Amino acid sequence: MRISYRIIQNSKKIDPLLPFMLPQCRTIQHANQELIWLKNHFQNSKSKLLKAVLQRYNGKPLQYILETQPFGDDLTIKCKLNVLIPRWETDDICNYINTKILKNYARTDKKVKIIDLCSGSGCVSLALKEKNPTFEIVGVDISDDCIQLATENKILNHLQDVQYIQGNVLRPSSSLMNVLTSEKDAKRVDMIVSNPPYVLHSTLPQLNVSVKKYEPSLALFGNLQFYENFVNVWSNHCDSFFYELGEEEQYLCVQNNLDSNVWSVFKWMDGNDKLRGVYGYRKNSNISKMFNI
Ligand SMILES: C[S@@+](CC[C@H](N)C(=O)[O-])C[C@H]1O[C@@H](n2cnc3c(N)ncnc32)[C@H](O)[C@@H]1O
């Protein structure tokens, strides 16, 4: 990366480790901030700090080096290889679900049950639990590493009544379905939330090197399969839903294929005004009266 003359003239003031941060961070400000975090974290060991800076130079994500990511209001989510690092867009979605949708449930005495499909590190289910301690929440993920880390994250954040089950969302076994929905009216839970793999393989060249090199492809790549699966399978088992997505086609897959006599469906835009979610509710359900959005 080229830098300005002014910065070169002031180079005596520059920390010698800073240039190693630049390839991944891109701006001096961002590089400085990350270097401060690394120095704070490894303040007792210069050799560990140097190792961490070199790892960062080679593209290892900061969260895998520091092993945590703050999430929600006050959560610390442990981050490990083979499990997706929680993203800011997902954090925004959890905040929206908590403040605009679930707050209506929180006002009732109803025993609310939520399923988090593709639960990964557990960040989504734990962010919902953090604000709704009486709700029952179950996360499902196909990866054993995810189930183990999500369980660790639940304990780390002192949250109870969140369960993580290993299972295939695209081909759920009857025993998984039973555990998830059996005791509910009409076998429907109140809400299904999901951040499924939705990055198109065709966008691989545009992905950041550290994402490509370090984050699990099982968590990243998908197209319509999880949205079709929601329409065909999971929509029969919930009164409302929120799915994160990255493409208009994924939104249309849900919007065009759910029966419009039964469902109200909406778009959700992220903080960069990019389409990032689809959500909705059954028109005849109790939650429809609560959707005061
Ligand atoms: C985009 S990540 C989301 C993780 C987490 N919810 C978050 O927001 O950070 C998608 C997750 O889906 C899981 N996954 C992929 N295919 C799956 C399948 N067929 N059934 C269940 N989980 C699956 C991956 O292991 C990964 O944890």
C-alpha cells in the first residue's frame, strides 16, 4: 500500500509495527486502532505481540487472534477457527428483532419459543436471550465445532435456558423436529431466526483475503437452498421469522413462494442501506397484532 509524503516525513512518530497492520486494515486509523488492541491484549509478552502482528499481516482475522468479539449489549463471543466470526450486520439484526419485534412478546405472559437455525457461535440466540431472559431458545447447527463453541459462549455469558443441538437444517430428522416443535400449539414455535450460509460462490474473487483464507466455507457459501428450505419446511413450524440474506433473489425466493393470504413479508435494510434480511409473520397469528413495525 502507498502512503503520503506527510506520513513518511512523520515516520519517526510511527510505531515500527504499524506497517505490518496496513495490508489488512487499509487505513492508518484502523491499523492504529487494531495495534492498540493487540498491544493491550499482549501487554505482558512482546514475543506474543510480534507473533500476533505477523499473523495479522498474513491475514488472520483479529477476532481469531484475540479470540473474542463483543456482540449485542454486553456479550463476549469467543471466536475459534472453523466457526464464523459474528458480523456487525447480524448484530444490527438482533437489535432490530429485540427492539421492534420481541419487545411485544416480552410484555405478555406467554411462554415464547425461538429457534435459531444455523446458530454458529451462538451470537444470535445469545443476543436474543440477553434481552429476553424468560424465552426458551434453541440453536441448531450442523457443525460439532459450532455446537461446542456456542455452548461455551452460553456459559461464558452466564445465560441459561438456551440449548444447542447438532442437526442438518436442510434435512431435519424427525427426532430433531420433535425436540424443536413438539410441545407447541400446532407444532409451531413463535419465531425462527437464521443467518444461513448465503454468499454466492461467484463472489469468491471479491471476498477479503482473510475471510477466504481463514473462515469456514461451510458457514459462508450458499444461494437459494436455505430460503427454499424455509418456504418448504420451516415456515410450517413458526408464526414469524427473520432470515439474514445477501441477494435480492434470496428475498424474492421467500416473498414469492410464501402464500400471501397467510404471510406478511418484509425487506430489511442494513446500516449501509443494503438489502440484508427478510422477515414476516402469519396474518392470523397472535404475533401479527404485536408487529407494530
Ligand atoms: C453464516 S453462518 C452463521 C453463524 C451465526 N448464526 C452467526 O450469525 O454468526 C452459517 C452457519 O450455518 C451452519 N450450517 C451450514 N450448513 C448447515 C446445515 N445444512 N444445517 C445446519 N447448519 C448449517 C454453519 O456451520 C454455520 O455455523
